[in-house]
Amino acid sequence: MKISIAMAAFNGAKYLTEQLNSIASQTRLPDEVVVCDDCSIDATAEILKVFAYTSPFPITVIRNTENLGYTRNFEKAISLCTGDLIFLSDQDDVWYEDKIEKILSTKNENPHVNVLICDAMYADEDLIPDGDTVLQKVLKFSGRKNDHIAGACTAITKEFRDFLLPFPESNCPAHDVYIHRWANLLENRILISEVLQKWRIHRENNSVSEMNTLEKISNIKLYKKYKDIDSSLAYRKKASELRQMNYIVTAKDDVLLRLTSKLNRHQIRCKIEKAVEANISRAQICNSGRHKRIWLVILMVAKGQYKYFQGLKSAAKDILR
């Protein structure tokens, strides 16, 4: 099986060499690395050029003529890979030397799986481990393993890539959200709970969220942070993104059915429509008065719609909003 790595780079000179060296130290080397540099103005291009001279595997470096942004840059890098299994790589992490070997072994043991994701250890900018892992934090906040969707921990098959691309021109979330939204919907992903890399947290990280910080954040802190924020727009946006996925189900029906042996097109569309309905229902709760809100929450609970969020924790949050 041919292994590709798709890396999105942007002003990554400070940490890029360590990540490249960790890839070059793999017990199972990749067959190619494709890097798309999104118009960096630091030494990123020079580091990649120097590394390519001594690299034990072919490395293709594409320098974008215009800044595409994080998601579109990853889309481009993924599209240029020729491998059977494509690993997504950030520019600032460090992989354990057996990451590729273990994920490839899991894929070989599960030939029908199209998406694989491992756990990662949080580390500071000097790569000193924090003690927590990404999966542990996911389980603390949501209680659902499927909410672990970090792109940097992900590998996808060429077939799944061909289904995903091109990303929608509109109503497209971040690349990792989009990948795992489909993977969870189609039930064709597998979680490797073993830690296979360090996830470096530093001030220049692209995404800023509770998942991308070393700060110990309690559920109480999260509640206080978001309790007065109107989340209705976010739920409506997700509903719109899900509707777009329903169009894709029809447009790519022939490819889709080769990716899952568990679900037919009707079942997939029904799952999407129920998720759309749940997000619209929750958006309505955000803009309702307290008494109406309580009844809407009870209705969502009765319909089992909170399974699309964080279960009863989300229901309690809506009541207390």
C-alpha cells in the first residue's frame, strides 16, 4: 500500500524541521510527502528545499500563488497525493516513530475502513508533555469518542479522498470537521486510542478553541463563557452544511455506496435530515423565552435529538441558558 502525507504549511519555520525529522524517522517511511506552502513570508520555503535534498522519500513542494487559507490549502495538498492511504500533517507537531506503521497495520486489519484517527499528547512549544491527551479532553467535554476529529491525527483512503473532493464551494466547514462529519455519518472510520504523536500548542496555532489550549478548562468555565452567547446562527449554519451534504449524496451516489457496506442511500439521507432537524430545533431554543424553551427542550429529549450534541448535558445547558 502506497503511503502519502499531505502537509499544509504557512509561516512554519519555527517548528517545521522537527516535524519533518519525525516523519523521516518513521519505522515505515512514507512513499511521498506533498507540502503546499500558503505564501509563507518566513524561512518555510527554504527549510523545505533543504530537507528535500536529503529526504529518504520524495517530497513535492507547491508554493501557492495566492493565500488559500487553512482548509483550502489542505484540500489542495490532499488532492495532489497519489497514495492509497493519505496522512494529514500539521507543520508543528511531532510524530512518534511508529505512527505510520501502527495506523497502516490497523488499516490492513480493517480493509473496509476509510478514515483512521489516533490520539495525541498535548505538549507545550518546547514539546514538554502536558499529561492530557486530545481524546481525554474530548471525552471530558462531550463524552463521545466520535467528537475526536483532529485533522492532524487523521488518515484517509484515496477512495474517500475522491469522494470528498472538491470540498463544497459554500457551506463548507473546516477540513477536519468535514472529513469526520462524513466518516461518522457513513460509519466508516476507526479510532485508535493509542497516542501516536505530540500535538504542540503554541501562540501561532491556526485554530483557537478549548481543544487547542493547555489551559485546564472546567465545564463550569465553559458554561459561563458561552451562556450569554447566541448560538442559533451556529446551529443554522450547521443545518445548512448538512443540507449541502444531502445534495452530495445524490450527486455522488455511485462513489458513496462503495465506501460503506452498512448503509444505503436512503438511510444516509434520513440520518442527515434528522441531524438537520435537530440543529434547527436547537436554534429555535436559543431564541425562545424561558417557559417556551423548557417545553422545546422536553420535545427534543422526547425525540432523542440531543444525541446529536452532548446528550443530557446539552439539554441542561439549554434549560439554564
